[in-house]
Amino acid sequence: MFFCHSTELRDDFPELAAGVLFAVGITDSASVDAPIADLNTVAGARLAKGPEGEMPEIQAWRRAFSRMGLKPTQYRCASEALLRRFRQENALPRLHPLVDLCNAVSMAFAIPVAVFDVAGITGNLEVRHATGKETYLTFSGQTEHPEAREVIFADDAGQAHARRWTNRQSGLSAVRDETKGVLIVAEAMHASAPADIRKLVETLAGHLGAIWPVTPKAAILDRASPRFEF
């Protein structure tokens, strides 16, 4: 199996920086309270200086959404949605230790982080434009069809695992209590994205190795190395 971005998408968004991790051995019984508290402190300090909409990481994704024909304040990237909720409620609901950890990392870096249960993925996974024939399963169990040219995470079976790029993931590959193998993808567009993505991947890999009995496989993707095999 491999993960990549389509050549067309990289041509449209040459500023894209991406980092990926793969790990097997995740459990739902780990404690992530300590790293989440530290990461939330970082996110809180950033929000104390100004709302999430003023952060360069979020502004870059808003520009990307506008270029995709989406209204940025109607469809927000995942990190903006998390920061917005954290600013309003000072906490996020707990879902699964890995998801909770990745959400905290996403907020601390203001960078979208997607987590997929690889058991729900058929074949390879590519971020590309939709044809309009793909299927997307919502968390409530409903089936949708992304519009043609919408940016999605699509597998070889034509299943969309995320809609509007970094806006909404699918229930099909959502992390659950029985999840063992995961693919984690972080993507950014701002000026310092390459360095920040590398730091994010190193931070997340360190936490994964310290919390679970796993040795994550990680990589930074670019035009020279666009594919991650897992």
C-alpha cells in the first residue's frame, strides 16, 4: 500500500508540505493526559495572542479553500475547527487516545492532522480530485458522493476517506477501539510549512513511541519523494 498526492494537485498547490506516519500496535487503553496537557498549553498560548483565523497556518488553508471554490468560513480545515472549539470551550471531547493526541498536536501546530484506520482502506490512498463517482460514508452512516473536482482522499475502490481535502474525514476509516494499524497525515501550506511539518512529525513520532509499543515509520513527502509505502 502507498499514500501520495496526485501530480495535478501538487501542480495546483506547489507550496504543499506533507508528513506521514504509519504504526501498528495502537490500543485504546493508553494514557495520553500528560502530552495532551502540554500540547494544549502551547495551543492556549498561541490563542492568547490572537484568534485562530489570524494564524499564518490557518490563513494559508483559507486561501487554499478559496482557490478550490469553497467559502473558508463555511468549510474550515480540521485544525481551524479544533482551535475554534478549544477557544470557545477550553477543552475537546475525548474520543480515542490516538485521536485525542493527534487533535492536540494539530492544535499546537495549527496544522491539520488526519488519522486513518488502515483496515478501512482498500489498496492505495491518494489525495486527488474526485470524479464524482466516489462514495463517502458519514459518521452517522449516510452515503454521500463528493462533487466532481472536489479534493478528496480516495482509495483504489473509489471510497473517499476525507472530503474537501482537510475539512471532514469519513466514518469508514475512523479510528475505533479495535484499531491496530494507522496512517497519519499532516499537511500545511504556509511559508514555514516544510520546517514545521518536520517538527510535527518528529513530535508525534516521539509521543507514539513513548505511549504505545510501536516504532512508527515516518517520512516527509515532496516532489522528489512523493510516495509513502506502508
